[in-house]
Amino acid sequence: MSDTATRGATAAPPRDFWKTVSGRITLKRPLVMGILNVTPDSFSDGGELTSPERLLGRAATMVREGAAILDVGGESTRPGAEAVLEEEELRRVVPAVERLRREFDVPISVDTRKARVAKEALDAGASIVNDVSGLAFDPGMRGVVADAGAGVVIMHMRGTPADMRERATYGDVVEEVRSELLEAVESALAAGVEPATIVVDPGIGFAKTPAHSFELVAGLEGLVELGYPVMVGPSRKSFLGALVGAPPADRVVSGAVVCALAYERGARLFRVHDVRETVQSLAVAEAVTDTYRLAGKGDQHVGRVG
């Protein structure tokens, strides 16, 4: 079958919403997901949210600055990271989800590769599962997502965080990521995951060199063509450091620029540490890209849930 025929046969119909446990999230506007790592060893913010007070304080700031979703992770997926034991990840994640659910009226996402962690987080009040393995690491994950009707982010990654650097070999990175994401989506659909719950993520920095990551941003339209909403997560990552020569905390501006460029190419969800700067950059990108904004029409808020 030709590539054109394959695309026509498998592409999902375009949609401007994301179905989750807590209801539909509108994607008519760019939507920002704030990163909350309850880990001691994440590459940028490990160890910063070690108490409930710090977690809630950071979350409150993110919501005030415009985050429409809060994404909680209990296992570092930085390059070279070792897996965290399931019981330890549960200990970190589930109480955090429970606290956030009580305090904030925004959807909660759980960033995990493990089916049991996902299930217990969903039971605790999460409505989205963000799986960096594309639902491939744990055989039970697809069933958990399907049974709950959870929103799900299917991300592209080869291997695991421990060995993914060795797998960053591509001929055409955009086409290969597109093809492998499509396979992951089709496996999810076969397991009963609803199409309307799926968002895809090219996995910037995961089994990609800096050059691959920039190529993916430049060629993002190829992923948008799949018909599923696209999320990107460039925030503070090493591909930016390789370009601008700055440590993670000083990559805020470059990350916001990538989000604006990704929006122009069709991405609608943006997973970041730095919400305020990203919201501002997306407001500018939207004003330039969408002429109705220049005419003063429409809601002026970025990333609100509807």
C-alpha cells in the first residue's frame, strides 16, 4: 500500500477537543500543561517538591499563570535514569494527586509507564495518563486507560530512559516517528482505547539527538496529519542547551520559542515547567497566526477548559 493510501486509511478525523475522565477539554486554543515532578532526581527540578506545601504552592502558581492541566510524575525519565520501584512511585504520586484534586479545579494528569500507578492515580482523581513509553512498557496499561475512559498521551520513545540514547538512529526522523506513533495508536485502539481520548507526542529529546528534536519541531505538520491532537514537551531540555549553551533553568525563553513555533505547525498542547512565559509566547503566536484575534474577537485566555 502506498504511503498516501496508508495515511488515508488510518488518519483519525480532525477534532478540537480531548475526551478525559473529567469531561471534554477544548483544543480550539493552545493549552498548557504544568509539570509537577515529585521526584528527587528529575533533570531540572528534582527534589524541589518534596513536601505537600511546596507541591501545592507550585501548583497554585501554575494555575494562576494559566496552566489548564497539572501533570504529576514520580519517576524521572531523563536520559540514563534507572526505573523506580512501583511501590515507591505509588508512594510519591497517589498522595500528590489526591491533594491536587482537593485543591484545584483543573484536570490532573499522571506521568507514568506503570499500569498500577496509572490505575491508582485515576482512582485518586486523575483523569489523564501521560505515558512516555507510548503504552508499550507495561502490558496492562492499555486496559487501564480503556477501562477508565481516561485521556491518554501516547508519546514516542525507543527503548527506556536508561538506554534510549543508544537508539537515536533514524533515516527520516519525522517519518519514522510518525510511523511508530501510528503503530502505538493502532495498538491502543485495538485494546479498546477510544480515539477521542488520544493525544500524541513526538517525544522531543527521547531517543533523539538535538538535531532530531529540531527536525521534529520543523516537520510537526507530518504528525498533525494523523488527525490526533499533538502535544510537545520541549521545556528546559538538553537539545536547547546544546544550541544556546545554557543550564536547564536558563532555557525558559528558548523553550517558549519552540512552543510558539510548534503552535504555528499545528500543536495544541504544551507540557512545560515555566507556565507564565509559555502562555505569553503562545498568546503572541496565536495573535499572529489567527486573524480573528487581530480583529479583537474571541476569548483572550489561553488554555482554558471548556
